[in-house]
Amino acid sequence: KPKGAPPANPLAPLPTQEYKVVHDFVYLRQEPSLHAPILGKRQRGDTFHASEETWDGWVKLHGQPGYIIKDMGGLSGIGKVLSQLGRAVPLVLPEPQGSPEPLTFEVVYQPFVAVRTGPSKTRPIQGTRKFGERLRAESQGYGGWVRVVQEDGGGWMLTLDDELGQLLACKTVDERRKQVSALRHANRNNVAQLTEAIAGARRCGVRGIELEQAEADLRQLREREA
């Protein structure tokens, strides 16, 4: 470094979210799956910081390997496992999507959006994606960032900016909302219409009470017509 040159500015720390274990204990897994190898255990009251979350509700520990699920959803009689501490850092999709599959996003800002090496504007730009391009994201960071799958180039992209506005739109979630609406408005006395609405919802990865109710209605309708 030349004599008298100012010191290089260190990169700002990446955004994280603090969590507290609110169940008796929870396993730390090697991957975001209940079938993944166990790396350790966290007890009730333990706290830690997370740097990333999967679409189906697993958090990645910051600065160390491993994932912990936020809510078991009633599996094995267990519900909420983790509780946020402090200020909630914004997520692109706060509610678990029920599937770990990548979600499709579209660039809605012109002329392009930067792709960075990490979930922060302080991280270097590794490329750009043009207006109208679509990409798949496998997880989300805090503060509105999504991690692009390696097959689509990798890197991190910001979905919403305080100054620029909306940068990316989640087309997968938009389509799921349309299919949920179709489920709600499907004629409960029309087998073909209800069957088509259920099939569309399944293709988009819709899960939950809306789909379960529609499937129950279809079974009853078929029984009546048998």
C-alpha cells in the first residue's frame, strides 16, 4: 500500500437475525432437512444468529455450519421451535412456502439489476440481469435479498430498494395466489372445474387448508355422483 494512502474500508457486516430456542431442545442439522445428519443440539433458551433462510422455514446459522427448523408444524406433536429476538429484519417471504424448491423471480426494474457476491450493497458486483429476465432463487437473506441458484449463475440479488423501489417480483408466489383464488371460486358442484383447479394448485406447489378442503369437497362430490 502506498505511503500515506487511507486504510481500505472493511466490508459492512452482513444482515442477520437473532433467534431463541423456545422448545425443550432442537437438533442442528447438516442440511435443511429432518433427514440430514445431526451436527449438535440446542437447548431451550439458547440464542444464535442466522444469516439465511430456506423457503420452507429452515435457518442457516451465521458463522458456523448447520441449519435449524423454525416450526415443526405439529409433526411429532411439536410446533414452534424458534422465536425471533430483537428487531425483525425483513424477509422477502416471511411465511414458509411448504416446499424447499427454488422460486422463480422476474426482473421488473429497468434497465437491469446487479448480482452481488453477498447479500449486501457493499459486496462486489459479479454481473447483472436485464429487465424481463427470469431466474430461480433457492433461499433468502435478510433485508430483501435472494440467493440465485448456481445453474442460473449464482450470486445474490436485492428484490426491493428504498430508493429504486421493486427490483424483482416472485412469479411463483404470484401464480400460487392465482391458483388459490381459482380453488376458492371453483364450482363445488362441477367435478371437471374442481379437478382442474386442484391440479393447477398442485402444479404450483400450493399446500395447506385451501387445497385440503377442495380435495375433500371433490371426494364428496364424486361419492354423491357414484
